[in-house]
Amino acid sequence: MPINVTAIPGLPDHVNDVRLRTAAFINAEILPRESELFVRRRGAAVTPEQQEHAKVLRAEIKEKVKAAGLWAPHLPGEYGGMGLDFLAHAYMNEILAYAMGAASLFGVVAPNSGNQKILLKYGTEEQKRKWLLPLVEGTMESGYSMTEPANAGSDPRSIKTTARLENGQWVINGHKWFTSNGLDADFFIVMCRVEEGSGNKRMAQIIVPTSTPGVTIVRGIGIWGSSTSDHCEVLYDDVRVPEENILGRVGQGHEAAQERLGAGRVFHCMNSVGQMWRAFDLMVERSLSREVHGGLLKDKQFIQGMIADSYIDLQTARLLTIRTAELVDRGDPQARTEISALKIYVPAAFHRVVDRAIQIWGAAGVSNDLPLAAMYLGARTLRLADGPDEVHRILIAKNVFHHYESGESWNFAG
């Protein structure tokens, strides 16, 4: 079923234009060929010929995306991107996410996209030439190395990986895991603790080529019952890189990470909205066509309740995400609280909607013939990724109490 997108009254013309052109491209080029483009997700044995065909087809689609002017919405024009503002990109993301995997064909794929933004803001001109341009051109891959097995990922102050300056080189020692894209990355951006400063001012992000002596990719960590993944356990043993590989200044590492993660949370949620949209279409489609016990599913009150609850979840999640993107776009300090709120609400709503869709589809819902099973695992993972729900609940409460203690009530209409 194609995604149904129309112009939204009140939105700037360029945003509506991007939404409509993206939807038209998804409907014409991606959805009819999903099983060919993303052949590995089918679960059956894949022949080398099928893999090569998928690779060639994806390359063709990417060229068509570029020709349509829809490539890399998060990057400015001088780096081959669309130069969209935050809100316009968020609106585009919900449509890209309708077809799982489509974002990668539009030049938006984690962790590269997040690392590109960090390099764009904090990188020197030489770092941009050496690392950012190859990422944009697709001749390099990157990873993000922050989380550690022995320390809480939600508390960056607990990071133990160290970087000390010695004879013009950073010497890095530490143990990371869930380093994204670890199997294919040409370089990592590594979160480290330096000797000078205190608290968050001791944090630094340093570019580390994966070929550097002392970097050991221990394994791709198996998740959700699979034997491996592209999230890797990595050891850094006296790894030496040039002093100029630091991104920004010493002490800016925490700031850069929060900027990356904050924006990422909104985009994760807009992606979730797009996938919820697809799951909703699938459950309605099934309800209208499946006969059981003498009638269609749509005539059963249990099913009607699932459809209604899913509609409410989807609309609420979408509106909260759009409001948050608007606050981020205009630099409103309240955005931080809204980001935490949507990071709690949207993955939970996403999980509920997909769970209902699976129930309505029955056994087919957990098969690889549909995207629902992958959505279900992704929705549950999001409640941990980029900060667990509990941390975000604490942040919301602190921000609310701070307002009231300063003599202000909360402005819900702001």
C-alpha cells in the first residue's frame, strides 16, 4: 500500500514540496522493490546473484535520489546536501521511515549522518577534507564509540576510557561496546576522558582510524537472539593518534555528544512515527480483507478497539514529535524537556501499535514477509537507546520543579 501524503495547510511551501516529492519517490521507486532492495531481510537463503542485484539496484536508486534533489537532507548544499532546517528534515524523515531502509538510499544513515553533523560543526577544515568529504561521497564509513560495558551509558561522567597527550599524540586506553557500525567503519569518533579539567569538562571526542595499532574489534555483539550485529565491542590499547584528531576543544566532548544525541532522539521518534504509519496501514488492510468466524476482522469489536487505540497513539506521537522539532528549530530552551517527553512516549506508542498490528496479522506478523517483526524489536530497543526512559523521566521532573521553584508555572502553550 502506498503512503498517502498531501500538502499540510500552513506549512512553508518548500517543506510541503519536499514531503510530496519524497512520498512520490518512495511510492514509485522503493515500495514496489523492497524485497529486491533489502533482500537480506527476507530471512531465506540469499544467493550471491541476489546480493549483487540488490547492491546494483541500491546504487541506481541513490543516483535517482540525487537527480531528484533529495540527497542528504541534513547537510548543507556545499557538501552535496539539501540544506534543510531541522523541522523540514523531521517532516521528511517520517515519510522516509515508511519504507524501512529507505533513509540509507537518501544519504541518511546512522551513525554516518550524526558523525557528519559533528564534523561539520566541530571539525577543522583539514578534518572536514580528510573525514567528512569521504563520508559524504560514500568512500568511507564511520562509527561512534561511547558506551562502555562496565559503566552506565546513560551517565557520561562514568566513562573510563582515557586519552592523555604525549609528544603531540593522544594515547587512548579503554574498553567500549555497542560501537555502531563497528564492522565496516574506517574510523571511529571516540568519547574519552582527558587528564585536565573536571566533570564534563574532561570529556573529548577524538577521531581514531580503525586501522590504528592497538584498536581491536573484539566482536559484533549478538542482539535479539542473532549471533552478531554491526554494534561492536572494541578495545583501545595504547592507541596513538595525532593531537589534531580531537574534535573541537578539550571539554567540548560532552556538549558535542548531547547535540548529536538530542537531535538523534527527535529523528528516531520521527522515524518511529513513519514506521507506525506503515504498521497502521498494514493492520487496517488486514482487517478489511481477512475473513474469520463468518465475517471480516473489521466487524469484530476487539479489532475496532485496536484500530482506534492505534490511531490515537499514532496521532499523539506524531504531534508531540512535530511540536518538539518546532521548539528545536527555533532554539527554545524548553525543547530539552520536550525531547525527553517524546523519547519516553513515542517508542512506547510505537511498540503498542506494532504489537496490535502483529496480533491482527497473526503468524504472518512475526514472519520476515512483513516489516512488523523488525519494527517490534526496534521499538523495544529505542526505550534503551539514547538514554533509558527512567533518566528522561528524572530530567522532566527536575525541569518542571525548577520552573515552579523559580516562581513560574509551566507554559504548555509555549
